[in-house]
Amino acid sequence: MEIINSFFLEISSLQRALILALGISFFWLLEGIIPFRILSYNKFKHAITNILLTVTTILVNFSLAFLIVKTSDFVYVNKIGLFTYLEINGVTRFIITLLILDLVGAYLAHLVQHKISFLWPIHAVHHSDKSVDTTTANRHHPIESFVRFFFTLIAVFISESSIAMVFLYQSISVAFSQFNHANINISEKFDYLMSFVFVSPNMHKVHHHYKMPYTDSNYGNIFSIWDRIFGTYMNLDTKDICYGIDDNYNDENNFWKIIKRPFRKI
């Protein structure tokens, strides 16, 4: 545990970016070997567009990283976090912190963007992808990156998380997001069993179905337990899944058109 904490305490921005790049590269290549669905699209053009949007996410997160450090230090110095009142340490504290970061920073942040009307057009950039693959994982509008960062700060405040723990969580979160968006074919039985604890690819594919109520389900990123606990879990035969949004708007994988998407006249 100390080795992991030490590594992520001293991890550089370059190393964090490298983890993201390696994950995308691995699953992007794996999609070509064992594809779940043969997608009729220009894989390179699609990847470039989504990677440009990923760059905006990286810029937002890296430019605001100092706020996480300040929040983590503030909670520690003032002894106002969750673990100040609980005599829990070691592995148990590690697991609970990871759960809180995922619940607030991922599940709740995602749920809110579906339920609050003015946030949905921004989050719709992610759902507008009609060819979901591993590059879709970080296809977020820059404004959404700010929203998600805000929820991460809340999670840090509640959990009394160290900066090392936040960076570890974000690395795991990125890897899981790339995995559960990836267009890879894995055993349905394994996928099903996995979905009782973790978000599996088939489970998350349901979330990208263009029709309600499936679009408003399966919000989790790492742990699927939140969807099961809060009643937002849904299942759908993968053969029936059709990606995208039913709004008759085609962004044509055009970066600038995607950026302007939330502000277009309807």
C-alpha cells in the first residue's frame, strides 16, 4: 500500500497522460482483433475527433489540479473529513475512499447531468457518438470536464482523500471507462457476472442506447453497485442496442461542430 501511495503522490502530469494514452492504444488495437460489432465508420477520423476532445479534458483537469491539492490539505489540516470521525485506517479506509470518490465523482456527477435540463445538452456531446468505441470514453465537452471536476472536489472533501488517492482513483477510473466503452467482444457470461460489482462493457452499452429509458440508466463508471442500489440499473439485449441520440442532429465527427452542439438553436 505504501509503494502505491508513494508512486501516485509523486506521479507527474506526463506519467498520468501516458497512462491514459496507453489505455486508449491498448483497447483501440484490441477492438480490431476481437470487435463486438463491425462499425461502418472511419476509425481514424473518429479517433482524432474524440482524442481532440480528450485533450480538452486533460487541459481542464491539469489546470485545476491545484484545487484538489488545496482541498485535500484543507480537509486534513482542519480535521473535517469523514475519517476524522471514524476510527478506520489501512485497507478498509482505502476501499471506502475509493467507493466515495466513485459514488460522488462519477456516479452522482453523471446522474446530475442527465437530470438537470441545462446540463444535458453539454453531456449530450458524449452520447452523440454513434460509433461507440474506447475513444468515446473521454469524448466530453470542456464544460462537462468542469462539472465533473467540481464533483470530484466534493468527493475529496467528504472522504478526506489524499492527493495520491485521488490520482490513483482517476487512473483506475480512466482505465475502466476505456474498457467499458471499448468495442470488444467478451464472454457474455463473464460480462454478466462482472456486472454485479463492476461496470462491464455490455452493461455500459445499454446506457448509450438512443432510446429512453435506457439512456437514463447504468450511470456507473467503476462500480456497478450504485446503479443496483439506487435503482438505475437496466438490461437490454446487446443486439437491440443502437448508439447515439434521437434528436436528428448529426455532428459528423466535426470537432468544432461538436463544441458548438450544446448552444445550437433547436
